[in-house]
Amino acid sequence: MRDEKDPGTVEMQLPRKQGRPPKYGEAMSAAERARDYRRKRKQDAMAYIGQPEKEASIAAAIDSLRYAFAKGEADTALALLADLRMRAHEMKSRCVTKIILDDQSRRRRVCRFVLPGCLRHRYGLEGD
């Protein structure tokens, strides 16, 4: 308890309720947070077309594909599908399997490495 007449008494800080930190200066409800998340996903999906491949996320490409299907834009959908197929192929070809003979146990270990294409060609490693 605090004595109002005693200036030396400091009010105790009660432990705060655990939760997410406030955004935009005030706490958001779960519905507001979900609405904000959906709005950002939609903006990313709409901005995907025209962005360089490395800057756009795969989730944005999939969302753009979903919007193209919903609007009936066949040419856009085919272009997005081709881009996603190319990305999947690149991701698969970056994985390099190397079999290493462990000197101590004389067992073979299979290790997977993800290397950029320039290093893969420099060292003569083949993709899966």
C-alpha cells in the first residue's frame, strides 16, 4: 500500500501480462493481427509480378498463382507455374550428395551440401 502523504514511498510495479508487444503504438486483437497478416500477404502477392526472382518469396508466388486462378488469367497463371517449376528445379539441383569414408570407423557417411552453381561446377560435383 502506498501512503499518499509520504513522498518516499514508491509504488510497486506489478508484473505485466504476457503477450505480444504492441504494434503501431497499441495492442492489436487477434482479429486485427490476422487481418494485417492477410493484407500483407495480398500486397506481397500482387507485387510479385514484376519483381526479380530472388527478391520475391515462394509464398508470394503461390498466392499470386491463386489470385490468377481466381481471376481467370490463364497467361499469368502459366507464367507463374513456369517460374515455380524453375525454382523447384534449381532448389533440387543445388543439393549435392557426397559420400565420405570415415577414417576412424571405416564407415561410409552420406552428406548433403547445398552449394551455389558456380562452386558446384568449379569442383566438378554433380547434383542429385
